Amino acid sequence: MKAASSKNRMHIGTMNPVGTRSTASHSLELSSQCMIAFTLIELLIVIAIIALLASLLLPVLSRAKASSHSAVCRSNLRQLAIALNVYVDDNGVYPLGDSNDGKGWMERLIPFRNGVVSVSGKPTGQFICPAPGFMFEGWSHPSFYGYNVMGTDNAFSESDILAGRFGFGLGGIAKEGVGAVPVPERAVKVPSDMIAFGDGFVGMKDKKISWGSAIGQNWIGFVQPEEDRAYRAAAQKRHGGKLNMAFCDGHVEAIKVHPLLLDHSPSAQRRWNNDHEPHLFHEFTFP
């Protein structure tokens, strides 16, 4: 009888009469499931923490990406500045901004890119800033590099060409049927303080901002208010509000938008002109 009772106790402790798991083991499993489950409040707390961390990390990652774009941009401009110096050394003049043969400054610098002859006849990625472009009026505006074509005075006439005048920037003056006058190397009085090219925005005389493949300051022209808002926002977004500029001596600077494009003080305007003078007022000449 004692043996039978012991056997029955063992049966009860392991399996019930119909062969299913015991109540004790089932309770342990339920307890284990309850221990690994999350309540709704706990899930909401976890989601809130993840969202908070994301909000803290995304701006940091965005700034890191912008910094990387700016570094590549400065490297591009440095390479182009070397190409510019090789071109000037070989030709004694700066490349025309536009010429009667249809070639601009980009096409003229391509063979001198990185000091070797390029096998491509088209501008490469070094002529485009790696920073994202921007959308305006339904189309994408690329992050062009612009050439300091006219300095702070973008007005000229045919008589300037006939008289051999080449303007205040680096791009000279050209007109089909009249002629072309490039800027001689000797005309640049202070190469270390003369902007050559950089991120493609223009400061207008009325303190608006334009965009394109030429750069300058104090230009005469009409920019619509909605254009100014779009271009101003794009300029402020580029490289954290600093535009990269290469100078004639080959160095590159990151300059804030306002002092670069909208400051009409003599010290700011001298950097745009080959004679290192401010030229605060446009000098009109007539045939």
C-alpha cells in the first residue's frame, strides 16, 4: 500500500489522468509569459525615448553630412584654382567668361584639371558643388560653381571692347562681331584678395540675391521678390550659411552670405575687383 501511494503521488506530480501537463507547470509558463510582456504605458515610454534620441541625432547627422559636402566642395575649388593658375601661367590672361567661340571658363579649364589633360570634352563633377540643389518654380536648380566674371560692375558697352577695357572681374568682355578682351594676369593687383570662383550666387545692388553660373556683387538687374526669397534661402542653406570661394592665389575660404554678397562696404567690394578698388558706383560708358 505504501508503494502504491508513492506511485500515485508521483503520477499526480507529473501528469494528470488524461495525460496533459500539470497545473503547476502550466502556472509557471503563464508566469514566464507575464514577465516578458510590456504594458501599453511601457511601450509608449520606449517609443518616446526612441523619438527623443532620433530628434537629437538627426540634426547632428545632418550637420556632419553638410560638413562633408563643404569639405569636398573646398577640395573641388582648390583643384580648380590650381587649374586656373596653370592656365594663366600658360596664357598670360584669365579665361573669358563667355567668348565668341562658344567656350566659357569651364571648357577652358578642363584640359588643365588636376594638372593633366582631360580626355573628356565636357565639364566634370568638379564644376558642381556636392551640396544638394534646390527646387524653385517646379524645376531643380543645380549647385553650380560661378566665375567672377564682372566683379562689382556688370555694365559695359561695345566702346569698352573697342577701347581694350576688360572690366573689373576676371571674365573680361566679349561680344560677337565686336571682339573680346580678356583680363591680363598683371591686372590682378592682389591675387590673395581677389575672388576667382565659388558657389554660384550673385549679390544685387538692391540687396537681393540671384543664382547662376556667374558670381559677383553690386550687380544691376531685376530679381523678383519670390526669386530673392528662394535664392536667399538656398544660399543660407548651402554649407550652413557659408559659401566657399577660391581666390586667384589658390586658397579657398568659407564666407558668410551677407558679408560676401550684400555688404557694400569698400573692404567687401575690393575682393571682387581686379584693381582692388571698391567701385561703389557703376561707371557707364557709351559709344
